[in-house]
Amino acid sequence: MKGLFFSLLFLITLDINSHEFNPAHLVIKQLNDDLSYEAIWMYPYKNIGRRAEVIFPNECTTSSNDLYYQGKYINEKISLDCSSSLKGLSIEIINLSVLTDALITINFNDEIFEGLVNVQENVLIVPLESNYYPLSYLELGVSHLFDGLDHILFIFGLLFCISGFINIIKTITAFTIAHSITLGLTVFELISLPQGTIEALIALTIVYLATEINRNKGSIKTPWIMAFGFGLLHGLGFAGALMDIGIVNNNMLLSLFFFNVGIEIAQIALIPIPLIILLISNKFNITEITKIIASLFIGGMGFYWFIDRVIGIIL
């Protein structure tokens, strides 16, 4: 046990950070003469490696202004003069990091198109047909949860603390409803809290769940109430990430809906993992050891993130 404890201490002293959800965002707006556009290329300045670049179609000539910082992004304003509409043409993003997706939003005078590119598929062909549904936000929702180790460990901690299929359904449903409420309220600017404080408190929820893992069975009699309260806080974290890149289209409700659905798909995909671990542990009679290891790892990571984020607020 001592060896395990010191191994954990070694792990949490490493430079382990929960990856921030900071996708790049290219916003293009068509001007009144139809063949001219204004664009803003937003790229996270904390990203590993050099800044990715946008390659516009050969049919367009471009000019750009000096770079400037805004929030978590380094921005570049670009003017485009094209010989034809961007519809049917391709836009390429080069030098993207493996951890950074790029959302592309094109505001045409009569409609809106949105797409997502990444390091594997870095070329986007703008379709000739209308694009009614902002499905790219669904992919962003999935990426947000899978890219955030803190949110993943929270889900694992939650599932380690409860038992019974009905309890799991109630708990996940309560968490979903809660984070949907604060996500919507924040995006529509009805509430606003400092993002740094929210992230620090989210880390504390992970520490709390870690302490509950090894308690006696049934110690959390109404886990759905706890999940609802924590879900309100996590919704503020989800919203902060979404607000950083902005929803710059006329389908805010649909964009928010698809982003939330993406988060739910990712959460559902994660549910079987801790349940399978517990099932195997029960088979080999090592359930208590498994829970101790899970508690130490989840709690250690949560405490590390809490200290790191508090220091970030102070400094």
C-alpha cells in the first residue's frame, strides 16, 4: 500500500494537466458585393507547436492585419476578394495540432454553413446546398468531454460511488438536466461567473467524489441530488468553453442543443468503463483494492488541479 501511495504522489507531481477545450475558429462573413468576405482566424495561443494557417481557395486573394490577442486566442483579421462564391470551393487548415480541432463558420448573405476540420481531415469543401443544422457543435460537444480529463474523472468518480441500474439512470439524468440549465443560462448571458473560479470548484467536486468511493455501501442515499448540484457547476464549465469560441450564427438554440447532445453521447460512452472495472474486480474479489486505487488516483488528480487552478487565479 505504501508503494502505491508513493507512486501516486509521483504521478501527481508530474506536469499533468486536463487539456483545455480550445478549438480554433475561422469566422467568415460575406459582404454586400457577394464576392468579398471578411474573416477572423482565432487560434489558441497556448496550443503546442506553431500556429496553424488557413489556406483559402486559389479563386481568392487575401490581405491580413497584424495579429492581436483576445482571451485565450491569437486573432488575425483577413480580407478576401474572390472571383466566385466560396460555395463549392475548399478551405484548408495546415499545421493543426493533434489536440486542436478547427470550427469553420461561413455567414453567407442568405444562409450559414459550418464545418469542423482536424489534423486527419484538414480540408473542408463548402457545399453548394443549404446547411440548416449546426451539426459541427455535436462534434465539439463530444470533443469537449473526451478532451477534458477532469470531466472524465468526474464521471468515473460518480459511477464508482453508486450502485444499481436505477440509481445510475437517475444520477446521470439529474446531472444532464442540471448542466443543461446552467449551460443555457450562461450562453444566453443570463448568468455569469469567473471561469477560473468555476474550474477550481469543478476540481473540488472530483476530490469530494474520491472521498466517497471508499465509504460504506449506500452512504449516498440520494446520489441524483448530489449529481444535480454538481451538474449545475459543470454546466458553467461547459458554457465557458463554448463561449470562448462563440456561437456566431442565427441558430443559437440548435447549436446549443447539438453541443449538449455531443456531451451526452460522450458521457454515455464512458459509463461502461468503470462498471466493467467493478464487474471484473468483483469476479476476482479485489473490489476494495480497486476502489482504493480509484479513490487515490481520482482524488490526487482532483487535488492537483484544484491547487493548480487556484494558483492560476491568484497569479
